[in-house]
Amino acid sequence: QVQLDESGGGLVQSGGSLRLSCALSGRTFATYAMAWFRQLAGKEREFVAAVSRGGITTNYADSVKGRFTMSRDKDTVYLQMNNLKPEDTAVYYCAADQNWYELVSGTRVDYWGQGTQVTVSS
């Protein structure tokens, strides 16, 4: 069984930075594409960023392009978030799937993390 362990959330002022981490265990990390989603209270979960199994391809939501960078190394993925805005406040979820298209669409995702809170104050 795959387990996704997230860390790195917290409270930061507008314009600040945070780095989220997500470690995968229980299966071979290299066989999974990985992504980050976020969800605000009362809203649907939305796609933030994804990285392919080999780390060559990345995909970002328009709202975070130029500010967020996703990367992977060994058994962990990272989301470097710069120039944070109050509208980035949400619970951020790590996701893993062996199918890229299922992953970036958020449909039938194989595994989800427990979520980590990011709060950006104005």
C-alpha cells in the first residue's frame, strides 16, 4: 500500500515563500507521476502542479505559473512556492498515479496524502 507523507505547510505573509514536501513509500517511486492539488473550504479540489515519472515533464495551473516550481528527487516531490498570495491559502494535497492523464485531471487518482495547511496573510 502506498503512503504519502506531506510536510512543509504553515503560515506566511503575502510575498513570502514555503516549500512543501511529499514522500512516497510502499511502492516504487519511479513508477508514479506525482501532483499537488489544493482545496479551499467549501470549494472543489483544484489542480496545482504535476511532474512526470521521469521528472522531465511538468504542468502547472495558470494561477501558479512563474511562482511555483515542482520537482522530484529519490522518493520525494517538492513544491517550491514563491511570491505567495492570500488566494493561495488552502489545504494542499499530494497525489500519486501511474497514469498521467488521470493524475492531472484529478479523476480516479490512485493515492492521496492527508493534506497540509498553507495560510497566506495579507
